[in-house]
Amino acid sequence: MIIKKFTAKTEAEATAEARKELGPNVVIMNVRSVKQKGIFYFLKPPLMEVTVALEEEGEPGAVRRRVVTPEPPASSDPVREAVSQVSSLVNADLEKEKEKKQEEEYHESVIEEKLDSLQSLLEKQISTPSVTAEPEQSKPVPQPATEDESEVTDVDAELLKFMKLLYNTMIDNEVNEKVANAIIEETRKSAKPGMPFDYALAATYQKMVLKFGTPQAISPASRGPKVVFFIGPTGVGKTTTIAKIASQFSVDQGKKVALLTADTYRIAAAEQLRTYANILEVPFRIIYAVEEVEQALEDFAAYDYILVDTAGHSHQNESQRDQMNGFIHSVDGLAEKETFLVLSATTKYRDLISIADTYTAMTDYKLIFTKLDETTTLGNLLNLKLHTGTTISYVTNGQNVPDDIAPFNPQKTVKLLLGGK
């Protein structure tokens, strides 16, 4: 099967181009309006993009040519007859495998096209609950949808195949198997016989967006400075993330920001943050004891935000954990605070669970995921959000300060987890 997109000023022109190139038997799969690219793109009228499909000969549903070949002379050679039978069986298996692959590719293209058209509509319709959902892994896990005869009585077999494809796509994106099972099972139970694929896709998309919840950025304190602690293991990019957030507050919003670091284990980390502070022209201070945090609160009482970098050490080091715990709780009752656990999207799921559980015993926190540009799978974002029951606030996708950081976007992330671009 050939699937191709054509773009022109009007739908009729795009369709005419498709038929001119591929022939009159093309099938129109999707039509949508797209913005033009280049300088002053916003002044140019939108174009119409038409996605068409054409079944090639040898595919299911295509017109097959009948090729007449001369019959081989009769032979009584049993070896030759056996070889001929084996060859026929192999060719039949190859043909079935080809048809199966083409069907999968067709469904994958349908998913991507429908995600493009459904996303803007669903974003307007979805109302996210204010209460954070309970972690899914604490609930009984339903079995994955199958194509057994007992299951097909309620839902069309073709729809089950489509939901199985969604399940496999989530697994490929490293969504935890239990989480993917639960999501697909919820969709399957709400489906009805004869429902189109759009229903399963829209329902799954909506359920996943709701599970992510509403992201919460750093908010100002009602009075005095907001103290923001950044915690997490080594090498996840805490210092760079702090610099990005400080730049947005100081340069973009004109807020008064002070930078502190409690990371006295790595001189390079302190010097890196000092460099960023000099560039932004904001105060910088190294703190060695809890009392110095309290002094900083007095010195920067007129500021809007005090951002505190902490030592990036192993979460298994008990003495360092105790020291960090002292810093985090040193402002309790003295100032409003928020704590962010900074994690890398490239970290293995089992390690993420161990890290998150360690810090959960220490304090409440929100999540920041870094290094999204260094991985092709984002399933761990959903996995850890459901495991911790907390909020994902920011994500970073590069080293550039302050550009490569943004508030977490549930809709965009779910689109990627379901196979969109």
C-alpha cells in the first residue's frame, strides 16, 4: 500500500495532484489545513494537505491480474514434487507476512493522522480533575485485551486489533506494562460494538491526559520570598535547570532572584552556578550550615525567589540525605517553600522508583524531568507520575540557557506515547 501526502492551495488541487501521480484509484484518508513555512509564515494563507492511499497489486482488496503460465510437463519425480510443494508453502507464508506488515503500517499511519486531528479538539474538551489520581500500580491490574472468542462478543474484533496496536505502541515507548494494561482495559470496557477506531483513540488519549493531571509551575509567595529547593541524584542537570528557571524569573519576568548552593562536595558545581549568577547579575552564596539558610532569608527578605541548589549525591548515602533533609526543613515556619525532585528521562524505571521512594520519605516534592532530547521513549514520565501521585511541573530538552526548558505539556506527551510525531 502506498500512503502519501499532497499539499496545495485547495483540497481539489491537492487531490488532482494525487490522482495525476498515483492514478484515479487513490483513496482520500485525511484532509487538514496546514500553515505555510518560512519567514512571515503567519501572513501567508494556510494550505490544504490531503493524505491518500493506493493499494498495490498483491495487497488485500486490490485488483489482481491473472497471469497464465504454461503448465509444467507431468513428472513422476517425487523429489521434484516435494520441492515444489515446499516452495508453494513458503511463498504463501511470505505473502501472509507481507499482508500483515502492510496492515500494521496502515493502522500506524491512521493513528498518526487521527492524533493530529483529534488533539486540538480534545484539548478543548478535557477538564482535568483538581485532585491528583491515585497511583495506578496500587490498584488491581486487569489482564491485557485479547482476541479470544469470549472477548469478541462485546467488542468488534477489528477494534480489539486497533486497541492492541495502541497497547503495543505504549509498550514500545516504555510505558509500564501494568499501566498500559489498565488504560487499554478501561477503553475496552467503555467501547460498544460497531464503534469506530476514532472512539478508542480519543478515549485512550483522554484517559492518559487525565492521568498526567495539570502541571504546576513555581508560584510566588503570598508574602516574602518563595524558597525553592532542587534535589536529586548526581548528573541529572540540577544546576543548569536552576539557571534556566532563574533566567526566566529575572530576565523575562523582572523578578528579584537570589541563588544559593548547598553543594559543597563539587567545587565545579558551585562555580558553574556562580557564573550563571554573574551573567544574570543576581546574588550568589554558598551555604555550609542550616543557620546560613536562615541568615539568607533575612538578607534577601525583599526578594521574590530564593533558589537553592543541593548536593547531587547518591540517594543511598544516609549521612548526606540527613544533611539535605536539614537544609530543606530549615525554612519551615519561616518562609513559603517548594521542593522539586529533578530526574533524568534517560534513567531506568527501576532506579527512578528507588530514587523517588527515597526522597518521598524526606519531603513532599514536584517533578522536573531533564534530558528529553537524549531519549526516544517517554513512558517513564507517566510511570513515575502514577507511582508518586505528584505533579510533573517542567521538562528540559537541551543545555541552552534559558531556552531549553518548558512547562510540562500532557497533551503533547500523550500524543508521542501513542505514536504521534
